[in-house]
Amino acid sequence: MKIPIVVISDNKLAFAVATLFVNLMETKNKETYYELNVLITPDFTQENIDKIKSIEEQYNNECSISFVNLDSRFENIKNETGHIANACAYKLCISESLPMYDKILYLDTDIIVFEDLGQLYNSEIGDNYFAGVFSICHYLYREGLAEELKIPNLLYYVNAGVLVFNLKKIREDNIIQKAVKLIGSYKDSVDQHIWNKICYPHIKLLPIKYNVTQTNDNEYDMIIAQCAHIRRELEESRSPVIYHYTGIRKPWNCLNIKYGIIWLRNYNKTQYKDIAHKFVYDAFRSPQTFNLLERIFSVKNEYYLREKYKVITIMGITIKKRVY
């Protein structure tokens, strides 16, 4: 079974693309053939293309890897998120860049995959523009977001890191032309708000297991989550098909992160394994600053993940610690 997948990357995250592709090959079924497409920004080097392309031979050509060069139209868009790259805006270019597909699975590169993705790709999405997983944290903590986006509610608001796109329907209704006009409109989102606004309510909700997000980890046990999802789905969140490192903390820059050792094992099967990426090795070898103090004095709050610093006050002394 052929499954087309697309990712987007700038040169800085080439290693993450390679790690994800190895991860996909290590977890796929024998009969699955992944058609892997990478939309790359102008800074992407031939050296990185060659390293990623080598994964075809590494896995006996049980996948294909193609690259599509993008222009620089979104290079300097307004972006105040601090951890979301402008390259995410190129998600709006998928339908024009890959005209051979009517349906495709989009994946962010900061994820870990635990199973074959055939069932996800074959999700029935009907006449909806795409399918994705409901974002509980936006529903709970983004008061006024529906008003800002000028949509009735957030009942169909999904995380845009794992999406099954109905490219045929998107082209037929000229969705991209409407969406591109909104690029740079939202300081806390590059593309996610736009997709949820333009396509509301023609969005199919997928089971949580297909995009269990780091920033929602604490919310899956809350009463509101039990209202939004059936118990079986909440149980599935504990054994995800895809785990997504939303927020600032990534497996390549943070010690003791969930499933981090699995990510590192996949990374070590890429051609980047012998390159001393400081952010990778420091993260897995160095102790965290103020770790003991934080355990004693700090109140755990996962929503610090969205901030650049955590502030700890002890006996009137303020300590500021960078959160990655």
C-alpha cells in the first residue's frame, strides 16, 4: 500500500527530517510503501538532501524520498511565537507543490511515530478539507480565540501538526487563496489559526491517539477532556500512534523529555549521528540548571512550555531559568 506523506523543513531541521523518516521506516508494516515528500526552503543544502535521500538505500528502497524547492515568499513574515518556524507557513503550498496527489498525510518533524500510518491515512474524511486531532489546550485556555478568529466556537479546532489533507477539495474551493491573505495576522500562530478559521466547520476530528501532544498531556485526565472525548479515546492517548512535541521543549534540546530516548535511537540511525550537534548531546548528557530547586519550590505548570523563561522566587530572590 502506497502512502504519500509530506513534511516541510528549513536547513536547520534537516536532521529532524532524517530522524522522522528513519522512525517511519522502523515502524511501518511490511506491505507499506511510503512516498516521502519534503518541501524545502531556499537555504536547504545539497549535502542535507543527499543525507536524507540515502535513507532510501538504507531501507532497501522500501520508500521514495522527493524534494520540492520552495521560494522565499514567507521568509520574513511576522512571527512572534518564539518556537514555530516560518517554514510552517509553506503548509499552504502543499496543494500547488504536489499536484499529483488528491489526498496526503502531513507531519510536523517534531514527532515520534509508534505504528504504521496506513490506518491514519485511510481515515474517511468525506468532503471536509482536512482531518486532525482536537486541541484541548486551545479549547480550555484560549479565551477569546473564537472571537479573534471570527468563528462560532472552538469545537472543531485542531492541532495542525498531523493532518490528513483533502487536496482535491482544497483546490476546488480555492482555500489557499483565502488562507494566504491571512499569513502574519496572528502573533501566536503561523498557520494553525488560519487553517482552523478558513476551513471551519469542514474539519474531521480524528482520535487523540494520532496526535497526542506534549502541551495537552495534563489535560487528558481532566473532566472537560472526558466531556470532549469518549473514555476509549482517552485511554488510547496513553499508548499513542503519534506523540507530538508541541511547545518549546524538543527531544533534541531537553533532558528527560518523554520518549526522548526513542527519538535518540532513531537519530543515531541517520547520517547525522557522527556530527557533534551540541544541542543534541548537551541535552542528553548535561544536568538541568536549578532542577533541585524547581522540584522543591516550583509549582508544576505545563503551560510554561509556551514561555521562554520560568521565574522562580525563593525568599525574595528571583531566579530566571530558560525553558527550551
